[in-house]
Amino acid sequence: MHLLDRPVWHALRSGWAALAQGDGDALRIDPAYGPFAASADDDADRLTALAALATGESEMWLVGQDVAVAPPGMTIARTAMLAQMVAKEVIPAPAPPLEWKVLDEGDAADMRALSLLTRPGPFGPLTHRLGRFVGVRDHGQLVAMAGERMRLPGFTEVSGVCTHPDFRGRGLAGALMRIVMQAMLDRGETPFLHAYAAHDRTIALYETLGFAVRARLPMTVLVR
């Protein structure tokens, strides 16, 4: 099995190991960083161990696990098919005029606010600490950002890509993604990301950056 076939599981055993909760049967990332969780396989006992890690009413997002029946005490809230894409290079394009910066702890509140407004995917109170994020401000307001999320040997995920609705159509997200991707490639890592498989226009946009679909993976969201 390729590492990217079960990206959450392998991230929790490598790049996210310091943030992992659980044991050899099931793991989840500290909920403050995100909702991602995984079991070693889809065996019923291991899915039960995964359910034991659920806290309160928080969600658990599983990627690459085809869960047909929810483990005891949990319900399948929703499912989707994801297109997992990888990039071997960055396809260059004229960059829009922008002054970008590496975002830090001082930008955390604005990053959280932008993510809640645009909903690029799950973005917890500490998600901004998972990797390097870059962003653009306009008159002090954070209007676009992109960064890193899952880390596993040889691969890093591009994530947290979002643009304020008033600033869309200017190429900001694509420019920031290219910056993030190039930094990964310079470190000897392969960028990857996930998009909803039904969103053809989004996938086509990512292809212009250098991404190609590697696989289609199921996503399952579990809740108590």
C-alpha cells in the first residue's frame, strides 16, 4: 500500500506523531489541530478503538477508509469521494502584483477568521501550527492564504487555501499555492492535496498549477 492511500494514518505515525492521541489500533490528532483520525485497518475491533477516541460532539474525519457501518456509539454524518492530487513540479504563471508574507502566531486570529468565512476545509484553533502558511494582506486585512497540513515521509499536503470573497478572481490563491509548493519541492518533498472528486472546475484549476490526480479516496465523517 502506498503511504498516500492512507494519508491520515501515516501522518499520525510520522509528521503528526507528536500530536497523535491513541495507540497502535487507532489514532487521532489533538482536536485543537483538526478532526482527522484513522485506524490501522478497517477491522471492527480497530474501528471500535477509534470510536473510543471521540470527544464530546466533535467530528472525526477519515480519509482513505471505506467505512460502511459506523462503529458502536457513532454515526456516519456524511461521506464524499476525494480526488487526491500530487505535483512533481510547479507550472509557472505570471504572478499578480502581491506582497506576501510568512504568517506566524500573530496572524492566528485573522487566519481563523478567514477560514471560518470561506471554509476551505477543517481549520481548528491550532491548525495554523501544522506547517508554514503564507498570506496576503490588504490595508491590514488578511485576504488570502495557503499553507501545509498533513506531513508524512516524502510528502506534504497543501491546505488552508482560501481567499476573501471580495478579493477573488485576482489569482491570489494560485500564486500563494505556487509559493507553498515550491518550498516543498525545494525541501525534497512532493506536494499533494485533496479536492472533492465531483468538483471538476477545482480539479482543472489545480492541474494548471502542476497537480495531477493520483487516486480517488473515500472520506467519512463520524460523530457520536
